[in-house]
Amino acid sequence: MTEDRYSRQILLREIGLEGQKKIGDSTTVVVGCGALGTHAASLLVRAGVGRTVVVDPDNIEISNLHRQTLFCETDVGERKAEAAKRRLREINSEVEVEGLVDRIIPENAERILKEANVVVDATDNMDARFVVNDACVKLGIPWVYGGAVGTAGMVFVTTSDGPCLRCIFPKLPPKGELPTCDTVGIVNSLPSIIASMEVTEALKIILGEKPISELMVVEVWSGDIQKIRVRKNPECTTCAKRQYNHNTG
Ligand SMILES: [Zn+2]
């Protein structure tokens, strides 16, 4: 670890040299490598996280470029996970980066997530988030939910004791019910804010600090930021009953 590279982070009272070592010893998995994932992975790698795994099955499209900041025109058509890995290694060659061309499903989730100190959600669908939620609660790994559509986004941290994402959304919403970037669009300044908040929580977790306990809701167009208190649902199938039945929604 070159201390010069991280000098402005080491200077920070919240991190310091000891904190920087913890960051360097940690592993993060970023699930999804779109708008949130490219921002989050870039910040984690620049912060000096020892090993970062990005997981995404898709190819880069020209319509991704307005918000997916690791990619440029010559990357169009390439796998996101592979292009991201190449760019992240150019950003910081002192840390390990892995690009997994895969989709998180119940059958592979635990294998992919088990080494992580913290998991950063950067997917675009609730199905994958329910899979991540079940696997992380079961494995005792904290994970940071992030969502961004239109002009609004949310961040929420789940620790193994709960509350978890299923305490907020007990049932998987029917397919097509929730708006997506493909149906309503997204302002390109939003993902950087949401991903930055997610990475801040991930770094706090790595440093052994208590993450935020509320659901953070950011409306970037109006400038409104809300913190919503979330209670653990005593009937939650995941964090209360410990039934990891992500297949049934
Ligand atoms: Zn729960």
C-alpha cells in the first residue's frame, strides 16, 4: 500500500492509518455494474479496498453511457463486468479486482457473496435484491441496498440481525409493477449520489462503525432528503423466521 495514494483518506479523522489498513484487508462484492455499480466500484477501488468483485451478466449499450461512468464508446458491446475490471485495474493496480459475468440467483448467491465483508447492491430489480437479502442475512454479511430511478433514490443497510429488505417489502412486487430506468428514465446526477451514500455506509461497516439504521430517500430534483425509520418485522420470513425462501418471493 502506498501511503501517498491514500494520504487524503488517512488524514481523515474517521479513517486514519489503521482504518486504511482495514480497508486494504477487506473484500467487497458489487452486485450489478450499471449506473450504481460503476460509481460504487470506482469509489471502492479508489479507496483501496483490497479485493472488489463486480458481478453483472449484461453487455454495454450506447444508452448506458450517459450514467455508467466506467464505460466509454469503444466499450459498447463488451461485457460490463469485463470492461469494468479492465478500467478499475487502470485506476488502481495495487488492489485486486474481479469481474464476474453472471447473474445473482439463489443457486450461486452464497458462493459469490460468502467472502465479502460487505455487499453493495447495484442491481436494477427486486428479484435479485431478495436473493442478495436472503443470502447475506443467512451468511451474516451486511449489505447495502441502493435503488435509483427517475429523479429519486433510496439507500438502506441490512445487518444480519435485521431489519432487512424484506421487513420493508415483505413480498416480491409483481414483475413490471415498479418503474425502471428503461420505462421512466433517470437523471444522470442521481446514481452518483446514491452510490456515494452506499459506499460511505460500506466503508463505515469495514471500519467497524455503525451504519445508518433508517431508509434514506433522496429526491435529487427537489433536493428533498428523508430518513425513514424502519422497524424489524417480527413476522419477517428472512431476518426473524430465518427461512431463506427467495425462490417463492
Ligand atoms: Zn427482515
